[in-house]
Amino acid sequence: MTNLKSKLLSATLIATGAASLAAITAPGAYAQDSSPFSLNASATLTTDYRFRGLSLSNKDTALQGSFSINHESGFYLSTWGSSIESYNGAELELDIYGGYAGQIGEISTNVGFYAYTYPGATANTDYYEVYGSVGGSLDVVSWTVGANYAFDQDGTGSQDNIYVYLNTSAPIGDTPFSVAGNIAYEDGAFGTDKWDWLLGLSYGFEQFSLSVNYIDTANTGSSAGDAGVIAMLSASF
């Protein structure tokens, strides 16, 4: 299992990656309210890091963090990291991604490029994806349909991979609670005819969010996809 020392090291590396991303921009760029740039960050403690239904933390707790730079035009650059179970010598996943988010009428759009990296890995495990999604709302229900595509590359075993998903969420009346439901299909390097789904309940208060999710998969061929109830506590800044 990932021990506390490894998690603290991972958290330090996540923070370092976020700081490095922030350094890309010019000093003082955010000193005025009129700046076209905005910053967002988050920190999360989860009882199990699930990625597309599979546990990447050996069903142990994980520390996660993110940092984003957004431009008023719709372009953004972000980094996200998590402690993981040792993967070819790496105990950290550090992702970097960027793209463009816009609006066409009442439909939101998002396209970009994603890099999954594993600092310290002894093998070529990094890989890259392109992604796109559209979203909107039906009454109080928000929905997003999207796909991630990884082309043939060393990190995917010279195979491509497609992941298609539908995410939905809705508030519960005027309360700070909301419900979510996701279903996805994957085929290629990381799964053959694989499905994963989620049912969740979230509670938001100030900049914090507490969620409890039921996650399950089908056709994974691995106990990492066994059904589980995952709790997450997040803070946004």
C-alpha cells in the first residue's frame, strides 16, 4: 500500500508542478481585477483513486491537487496530480492538459490535448490523448457527452484507445446537495468492451465539497474494477 511518506512526497511534487505552471505567466499578471487571466486550484483527499472505474491507488487513500490558468478567450492550461500505487517505479501521476472551452448557443464545448505522465517510472509509461465534449442542460439536469482518444504510441503498447462517456448531475431542490450519474464505454489499449458507471451524492459548503460515490465496472478482467463506495473531500481556491 502507498504509505504516508510516499503520499507526502507526492503532494510535494503536485504542488511543485502547480507552481511550475504558474511560473509560465508573467509576474503580476493577476494583480488587477481587469486581468484577462484567472487562476483556479483544488486539493482533494479521496478514499480510493478511481480512474475510469479502476483503482489506481490499490483501493487506498490518495492525495490529489490541481492548478489551472484560464484566459477570458476560453483557452486554458492545467495540471492535475495524484498519489498512486507504485506503477513501474512511479508513485505519482502528474497530468498536464490544455485546450479551449466555448459556447455555441446553449451548448458548451471543450476540446484539448492531455498528457499523462508518471515521474520516476522505469519504463515508458507516459501517454497522450485528444479530447472533446459538448454539454448543456435539460431543466435542472446538466449533461455532458464526450470522448477521449489515445493514438498509437509507446505508452499505450502501440495500440489506440477510445473512451466515450455521458455525465449528468442535478441539484436536490434548493439544498446544497446534488446527485450525479455517469456511464462510459472504453475499447482499445486499456480495455476491451469495458464499461464503468457511477452514482453519487455531493454536499457543497463554501469552497468545500464532500461526495460519496458508488462506482462499478464490467469486463475489466481485474479486481481493480470491483464495485466500491468512494468518499472524497475537496477544497477549491
